[in-house]
Amino acid sequence: MDCKSEESAQRADSQAFQEPEGPPEAGGEDGLSESFQLLQMDVEYEYPEETSPANSATWNSVGAAWSSKNVQRKQRHWERIVSSKKSKRKQERERRKAKRAEDPGTCPQHSKRFLKALTKEKLLEAKHSGPRLCIDLSMTQHMSKKELSRLAGQIRRLYGSNRKASRPFWICLTGFSTASPLYEECLRMNDGFSAYLLDVTEEDCFSVFPLETLVYLTPDSEHPLEDIDQSTVYVIGGLVDESIQKKVTFQKARDYSVKTARLPIQEYMIRRQNEKNYHSEILAINQVFDILSTYFETRNWPEALKKGVSPGKGYILQNSAE
């Protein structure tokens, strides 16, 4: 009996140490095996080029789906931006409408297209019935590139002021060749210069207009300008001369027996004491135009001179306080 019991116990112990048959259960070495399989799956997912054709097709479909979702996300983002802009424009229109309802006397705001058309209409009307201003550009052949650049900038500012004026002048650039360095400088510095609403000619102003209709504005004239006549062509010398050669424009007008006039600075302004004791009546062409334009609208010389004569010229209005 004891021998049989001992043999039975030995057989039970040997069976306990034998590897189990059939599928493994979780835990122990079987758990490590399962983790290894999952790691192998991750490697295969990261490097699809080493997978089979079937897995490659699956990867392509996943990429296409991701790309489609990305496009949809961007499209939704863009739609939100457009919707936000439309909402803001609607709110702005409602705000303006409410403001006009509160204050019926407020002028409505016009579109840029309307304002541009209105400016064009005013300029073309000035061509037929407004005062005329001629810029004599026949003296630019001896000017340096720096002086030409300054003159091109003055032409731009003059034209800009004329466009904003309620009663604009019609402008004519005479002695102005399209092959000249000044023309190239104007194209370079002034956006849309070729589309300016003005006349351009290579002929001299003394050949374009009847001499009896011309008044050459020069600071060397003895006659102050008293008024602006719409039948008169006012000529400004397009000259930027850093060496300040005196009486160049005055002598040119005398050679053609043309009337001259100067701005009435001496009649309405006085010299102001300054450290450099500097006083000058020589103005840039856009400053001269600002004075003419302001006077033509206000008929007030002190107001016009205040607009165009900068303090740096050493002059102030007679009634101005120091």
C-alpha cells in the first residue's frame, strides 16, 4: 500500500512539471509572447513599405481618409472666416443705417468707385470751364538726378492736391518729353502717372497758349497777383535749382513779352526774426499751387498764404502773434 501511494505521488509531481498542451493562457511566459506579437504589429504599422500588398492597400486607404479629413477641416475653417466677415459687414451696415436714422442730416458715405467718378467729372469740367495752370518743364535739362526726383515728387503732390480740391484747375505739363529723364523719374516715383488727368506736350508753353493769356508767376516780378481769372493761364516754372539761380523764369517771360506776377507775400506777410536771418519767397511748385487753389476757393489771401508758405521760409502773417 505504501509503495503504490509513493508511485502515485511521483506520477502526479512529474505531470505538474510537464508543459501544458493546447492554447496558452494569459500570464507568465504566455503574457510575454502576447506582448511580443503586439510589438511586431506596431513595427509593421510604422513601416508599411515592408508589408504585404494587402496591408499596403489598407495603409493607402487610411492615408486617403486622413487627407480627406484635413481638407474638410480647412474648408470648415475657411467657411467660418467668410461667415464672420459677412456678419461683420452686416453689422456695420445696420450700424450706419441706425446712425442715419438718428441724424437724417448726415451725408451718406459713398463708395470709392463713386468718389473716383466724381473726381474725374470735376477734373474734366475744369478742362472746359475752370482756371488753367501750366507747369513749364523746359528747363530741366541741366538738373541733377536728385533735383529731378524732387521735382517729380512735387508734381505728384500738386496733382494730389488738385484732385482733392472742390474747384480744381486744369493742369498742363509743357516742354515735357516722354523720352526725358524727368518722365522716367515720374513713372518710377508716381503710381499711375501715365493715367493722370492732365495735358502733356513737348511744346513750350509760349507755343501752346496765346501769349496774351499767359501770366508767368515768378518771385522776381514787381506786380503782386491780385486775383485769379478763369480766362488766364497761370504758368509756374518747373525748376528745382539748389544753387538758386535768380531771375531765370523772370527773364524767360520777358524774352517772350509775357506778363509776370508774384504771390502777394510782401503785402500780407512780414519777416520773422530767426537765428539764421533767413527769408525766402521761393516756393516749390506744389506750395505755389496750394496757395492758388486755396485762394480760388476762399478768395482770402491770408488764409491761402498760410496754407502754402511754411514757417521755415521766415514769413508770418501780419496779424499773427509771435
